[in-house]
Amino acid sequence: MLALIYSSVATRPLGDDDLARLLEQSRRSNEREDVTGVLLFRNGYFLQLLEGPDAAVRAKLERIKHDDRHTKVRVILEDHVEERQFPEWTMGFPAAGADVARVPGYRSTFDDLETAGDTDADVPSARAVRELIRWFRPTGR
């Protein structure tokens, strides 16, 4: 199973209604394709973890790269995992007003992140990205 984290920049301002539509579209698509994950959006930046069958995750990333809502799509981390981090999530994002600035590993941009190798040592901020993703896991895990 592939777990992939990418960042991108929104090509236009996205309001709550736009994000709700994006979330609904992602949930329907991801359920069909056996993909789960989490989508973070703040200040015009996306950070998304996708997980599922290798081919499905790679196909999803290719569609995202050609989606006119995104630009500067960059893979930050790519890992093969034994089990999903978000098995019951087809997709989720923080509620409006969530105080993500207090989340361990919070960052307002992802500009300094580059394509990673196989370990956290390959990207100094990989640990921060993993902590941010962990914050969104359902409690009790």
C-alpha cells in the first residue's frame, strides 16, 4: 500500500463552499478508488496525504497535477506502508476556525520541502509533516 504526501498552491481563493464541494468530490472519488487520507488547506496552500493501492494513489496524484485548482504540486513523502493511517476516512479537512497554528509541526507554507527519499533524514521537515498528519487521526489510535 502506498502513502503519499504532497503540497500544492491554490490557483484562486477558495471559500468554505468551494472546500465543501472539493471535499464531497474527493470523498466520492476516493471511495470508488479505495483511497483514504486527509486534506489540509490553509492560506491558499494544500497538504494532502493519500493512501491506498499504489496504482490508485499514483493515478489520483496525476489527476490532481492537472486539476486547475492546484499549481506547484510537489510530492513531499512517499512510503510503502503495511496499514492505513486513516482507514475510515475517505477525506477530511480541519473545520473553519480550527487553531492549526498550535498543532505540532504546523507551518504556513511548504515551500522549503523537497521530494523525499525513504527516511525522515532525507527531508529535515519530514518529522513535522508526519506530526501534522498525526494530529488529524481519530482519537483512540
